[in-house]
Amino acid sequence: MHQNNKTLSDGERAKRLQLLRTPNVGPMTYAQLMSRFSGDIDAVLDALPNLTTRAGKHRDFKLPSLSIIEREIDKAHKIGARFIAYDEADYPLPLNALTPPPPMICVRGKMEAFLKPGIAIVGARNASAAGRKLTRDISHELAKSGYTIVSGLARGIDGEAHAAALQTGHTIAVLAGGVDAIYPPEHAKLYDAILERGAIVSESPLGYIATAKDFPKRNRIITGLSMAVLVAEAALRSGSLISARVALEQGREVLAIPGSPLDERTRGSNGLLRQGAWLVENAEDVIAALENSIPPMLAEPEAPTFETLSMIDVSLSTIQSLTMALSPTPTHIDELVRVVRAPLREVNAALTELELDGIAQTHAGGYVSTVIE
């Protein structure tokens, strides 16, 4: 968490959440908008309707009403949850090392769970008995050694990791749905136990039921809260492999438990080992791997700054050229700058408008594509 003592006013918090609850506004678009308008949330909200009318779709645009946002904040307070912005004192320091950080998270439970270094444990929902036992043993010992275990509350490996960590320490569950949306339902007791000795985290609105598109942002927070990601069991097309890739992009260590080549559930994790992931058989192996790495969250990141971009004239021709240059295949931003022949800052500002209008979407590593409907 930060060393400063900044706390947003209720009004500022509600307006920022109003921006985040606007369709097509994710962390990247949020960061670009706040940068473009020097961090002035009122200026962003005032300009938003006009920014969505120049990209060609001319959709009816409407901000979510402030009263709806205030009801969500009130509902959060009633269940003991709170919204924390990325520039506030209680925002988890590891997340602020991401580019861009999640603009605001909803947290329920014990904030002390964020004070210890995190280790993510992820893997198969249909995990083997051996994979479950190894996960329990490793999670139990890591929590006992002072690490917070981070996972996604899913069936299989996630549930085993959370439950074992609670026996000796803390755990954090990151949800794709709202912080109050317990899934799977059979983990209701585990959810309640985590509230007592850990924390529940989400970017999604309260009451929201997750769909497949919501899991990448959940995985980004799981890996972002952690020094390292341990893949216990993963098939070749497992979402855990996506988490491993995201972890590498974030500068985190990737570790994997070896499995039988005859078991389809371990082909993905065995593949990670062939690609250079740390081989792990017990908690001591995890700790040894961490001692040989420099976790990115140990250094306090610089306070967020907002360049004054509002004076940049984003021409209609740039927006049109960028629209023509985009395709369903992700293209790197540097290539788009070359094709469009406009300054990077203007291209970024134009991309913001295209994202708001549901035409473009950004991907990890600086890639952009059209939205496939």
C-alpha cells in the first residue's frame, strides 16, 4: 500500500466510478481519458458524450446516472466492502506497478491480507487428487511462512489453495463477477471463511454475474497482486496458461508443478517447464525461486501523473485513418503510428475515442484490434 495518506472525497469517488461503469471504458481508456484532461474527472465526464460521436457509429450515449453509482457504493458499505482508487493510501502497492493499474477495486474483508507478499496459485478445475494434495501442502506452508495466497475461488486448484492457506495465514480471492457474487455456489462457506482471514477483490459492479469475457481482467489482478504465479495443473488450453503469460508480461516469476505426460491436465504446466518456468515440488522450491528474483512491487511506484493532452487536436482525418488501419488481427501501436502518419499522442487520443464507440479494443503488449461483434 502507498506511503501517502490520500483519500478521495465521496463525490470524486462516485464520479470516477461513474466513468468506470460507462460502456467501453476499461483501465487503458480510463488512463488515457484522465491523462487527456489532466486528471479532472468533471472535464472527462463533460467531454465524454462528444468523444463518442466522431468515430462513425453515432450511438446514443448516456453515462450511468450518478444515483445508480451512489446506490452501488451504499450497497458496498452495507456489506462491509469499499471502493479504493489507484492513487489512494490503501490501494495495494503491487497493483500500482501495472501499466495501467486497475483504476478502482472493490475490497471486502481484511486489508492486512495485502500487507504480506502475495503468491498466486492457479490451475485446473477438474484437478487430480495428486494435484489437489500438492496444492494444499504448498499453500499451507507458504501461508505459514508469511505469504498471502492469491487465487480466483474457482473449483479445483483455486479452492484447495484458498482453504489450505486459511489454516495458517491469509488468502485473497479475486472474482470476475461482483465482490458479492459467490461462484461457484458450493464455495459459499469458503467465501465466508476468506472474509474472516483474508479478502475478496473485484473490479466488477456489485451483483454482477461474470461471463467468459470478464476472466482476463480477473486474471490480471490475480497475477498483479503476486510476486509469482504457481501453475499447479493446466491443460494445453487452460486459462491458467493465460495467467502465466500475463504474469511474465508483468515481470512476475512463473513456476509450475511437473505432472505425468500421460495426464492431459498437466500438458500445459509441463509445457511451461519446457519454456523455462521454475520447477516446483514443495513450498521450499517456491521460496528459493523468489529469493533469486527481484519482485517488482518492492519499490514504491511514482505517484500517477497526468500529462496535459487536452490541447492536442485530434483531427477527424486521424480518427478515420486509424479506423481504416485497424483489423480483427491485433496490430502494434507503433505500426499504427507509422501507417496513420500522426504523432503517437494523437493516435492514442484517437484510439480512446474509437474504444469509447466500441470500434477498437486494446490488448496486452501495446496491440490494438477492431472489436469483433
